[in-house]
Amino acid sequence: MPPFTVLHVCMGNICRSPMAERLLTLAVRERLERRGSDPGRADDLLHSHSAGTGGWHAGEEMNPPAARQVAARGGSAEGFAARKLRSDHIDAADLVLTATADQQEYVVALRSDAAARTFVLGEFGRLLAALDPAGLPPADATPDAVYTRGVALVEAAHAARAGTTPLPTDDLDDPWGRGDQCFGRVADEIEETVHPLAAALLP
């Protein structure tokens, strides 16, 4: 049921997955602005959240260089708190995007029925680029339309991968403990998937 829910997963939930969480929300807000709609309605259309396979940083804020990347691109790190991935997070997600193939395997091991809607972030971006949007349900800036289109998009991406496995280049490098340049490159790679995703949901 709406809103269309995207769960981002990395290791500690303070660097990659929170950046993906907030940058996807930002991308949807920007799409609404371009359509002449109220960007404040983004949360009604899409729920973007995240968790980590480990709970070492539970309750912590976003890693400062990650927060700087989100802010520099127009988003907000406000109110973020890291948490450990639970089965119910996966159950409630319409799409699960992991930073690496190892984390994809972790998610599917927890919830085997989520395999068809769980992708490495870069893998999903590749599949998305090859999909024909003409085959998707009609687009509109309403919760029901975005949800229906999003679910169809995930089904089409799963069909397109047809048993193939992610490529090593689909993984996001772990920038933890590294400089702003590394965080910037990882944020750029995240945007290469979340911007087309937002555009597919709200063309």
C-alpha cells in the first residue's frame, strides 16, 4: 500500500545508506517542483529509509562527511539516527537497494521472499536504464499512481535481470574513514541511480 517504500541497506547505516535515503527523497522533491507540485508532498508519495546489517552505530547521526554531501546537494541530514536492519523493515519495503552484493545476500538470507525486490544499487540503476517506461502504468503525482508505477518498475527490473548476478562494479565503495573526495564520488554514484528512479516514478 502507498506510499511506495524504498529501503536502503549498507553495513553500519551511517554513510552509504543514509546518503541514498536522503538523496532519493531530495530527487523526488525536485521532480515535484519540476512538475509544478508542492515538494512537501514527497513524503506522501515515497518513503525512503535505511538500515545497516550491523548495529554498531545504532542511534548515531549520519557520518559528518556523508551529511556534508547530502547538504551540499540540497538535502537534509536532520533527524537521522542509524539503526540495525530487522526483518520487518524488509517486509514493509517495496524495493530494497543495498550498497553491495554481500548485503543483498544478507537481506535475502533474512527474507528469501524479498529476493525479487532486492537489488544492489548500481545493478538497479543499470537495469532501470534499459527498461521501456512505455510499459509502465500511467504516471501521476498521487500516492496510488506512484505506488502502482513503482511496484511495476521493480517487477520489470527483476524480469530484466533474468537470473543474472550483480557486477563487481555495481558495489558502492565504503567511504567510512576516508576523505570528502571519496564521499563525493560515492554520492555521485548514488545519484546515478536515485535520479533516474525518481524520474521513472514521476516523469
